[in-house]
Amino acid sequence: MIIDLKNLSSIFYLSHVYFHYFCRMQWFEEWFDTPYYHILYKNHDYKEAEDFLNLLTDYVKLEKNSKIIDLACGKGRHSIYLNKLGYDVLGLDLSEQSISFDRQFETKTLKFQVHDMRNKIESEPVDAVFNLFTSFGYFETEEEDKLVFSSVSDVLKDEGYFVLDFLNAEYVKSVITPTASIERENIVFNIKKHIEGEYIMKEIDFEDQGKKFHFFERVKLTRPEKILQYADEFGFELVKRWGDYQLNDFDETKSQRCINLFKRQKSEEGGLKSSNIQLQASK
């Protein structure tokens, strides 16, 4: 058998490129399912998060026992707190490790399931869907972003609420810190950030037990008007937009957050038109 080394070299090169591209598309599946992700972000301000949820639920005036989906719930801290406030909560997350951890907290009114937010949500209609603390913007295409809005619209009751808590793209661009080192549990995480096109990239390098690790995060800097465009397409109206967790008004030049409160419009005869986007999302 005669092997063309030139062609073989090209095949190996293309295989490497496409393998890297595929991994890049799925960075969140690998990184979020490692214990290191949770170690790095374990110092998030829980009190601030709980205060925010108190303000938010007071503002929308959800009655006790209302059904809420915590979309991209992670280790479940917001789901658990919402349940303590008296709500019937379903926490959904792509990470099997996180959901396995969360299930120890399940009760009759608190459940957890593995779920890709691009896929249809198998649930009875709910009163609200919360997507909190920058759990959006991970996907490569607009079609995938729209699938999130489509799945949320399909599972909400008429006039149900969708809270999309996202970063403020303009603010992030203005305050980006190129390098930082953070120590957690005797692990030093070396972090580099930069803007690459319409994405903010975060490179994360560290060593543990003599082994070197490298992960990255890649979040699309989706602007407020694009978010509003998606919302309008899937039958949402913008009720309010806040710029921080104290629910102060949004200022695109100064606000750290872009917290959107949407309401699903009443279905007309025949219901809202569902998305005709077809995409094989990860399971």
C-alpha cells in the first residue's frame, strides 16, 4: 500500500482544526462539569444573590406556590432559595455533575433535571423562568440563541415572566482586566481576558496535584437591542431593564449588568407561533 504523506499530513491538519473547533463549540459542557469550575467561583456573594431574588420576586408579585424554572441552575443555590421563599421550583442545568449534587435537596416542590437550554422544556406551563448570572451567550450562532427564547416562550403561561440576567457588553469592554491570579483551595488560577470579535474570552490555567490544566470561557457580548430583538420575535414584551442587583435603572455606559424582565404576551387565537428553527442541540 502506497501512502501519500502530503495528503496524510493535510488530513491530520484538518482533523486537528475540526476537533479544536468542535471542542470550542462545547467549552461549557466540559468546563461546567468539572469540580474546578465550582472551586473558582465558590466565593460568589450569596447574600447579594438572595437580596436580589427578594427584590425581584417582590417586584413581579408572584404568588406563593407559583411555578418557577431556574434555567441553568448550576449547584442549585438560587433554586433552593426560591423554594424557601415558597415557590414550586424546577432547576435545569446541562451539567450532570451539578444536577447529581442538586438532587440531595429535592422535595415535593423542588426538583432538578439535566437539560440543554436550547431544547424544548418538558414541563407543564409555569409562571416564570429565571436565567440568572450570565447563563446566556455561550452559543456560536444566533439560531441557538433564539432556541433559548423559543423554549422559554413555549413553557411559560400567558403573561408569565422571563428574567434574563446578562452582562452589560459596553461596560465589560470598558473595564476588562487583562490578567489576574485567584487562589482557591490552594489552587492558583491564572486568568487572562481579551476581546475577540464579538466575544469576551477568558483563558484559565492552573496546576493541581502535579497536573496542568487549561480551560476557557467564551461569552458573546450580546447588546441590549439584540436581546430585545430576540424577545420580540418570540412574543415577549420588555417590562423593565435594570443595571444592577439592587434594581437600579439600566445605563448602558455605567451599569455592570443588563437585567431584563420580559412578559410573555397573551396568545392570540391559535397561540403564539413557535420557532421553526431546526437545530440538533447537544443532549
